[in-house]
Amino acid sequence: MKHHLLAAALVPLLAVPAFAGCNEDFMAQTKAVSALQSARLSSLAAPQAEKCAAHKQLVDAYVKLGDIYKTCQADLRLRDSDLQDHQQIVTDEQKSYAEDCGA
């Protein structure tokens, strides 16, 4: 699953001494995405409005992480392929959200 690719991509970056602001933002947003992934999974049996709210929060968190990727690409030593992989995750989540929630 693509979420596992994201997690696997994060491991080498944890040891990279990047610019402190970018590194801190990246780590904080990565934790937020992880928590929101769990919240979304927990909401799957919930009413549709709750599921959609959790999914929207996750999509927004992925978009914010993508913004950090773009802004801090050099500092975090990310390759263009890392950005493309993340953008594919964002696109997939946005498509899934639109299909499930109609927005």
C-alpha cells in the first residue's frame, strides 16, 4: 500500500541532519499524517459524515506534507521521484475522497 511507501521513505530521512525548521515541520506533519491515518481507519464504521470528515482531514494533511516536501526538498534531500511518489498518494487520496464523499 502506498502509505507503507511513505513510511519506508521516511526512515532514511530521520537520520539526515536537515535544516532544523524544515526537519521539525516535516517530522511534525509526518506524525500528524500517521495519527490521521489511524483516525480514518477507526472511523470506517462511523456514520458517513464522520468518515468523510476524517478522510478530509487526512487529505489536507497529505497536501500540507506535500507543501513541506516542495519547500524543503533540498534541505530534506528529497529526490524529484520522492515528490512524485507523494503527489501520487495525494492524488489517490483526493480521488478516493471524491468518490466516497462526493466532493
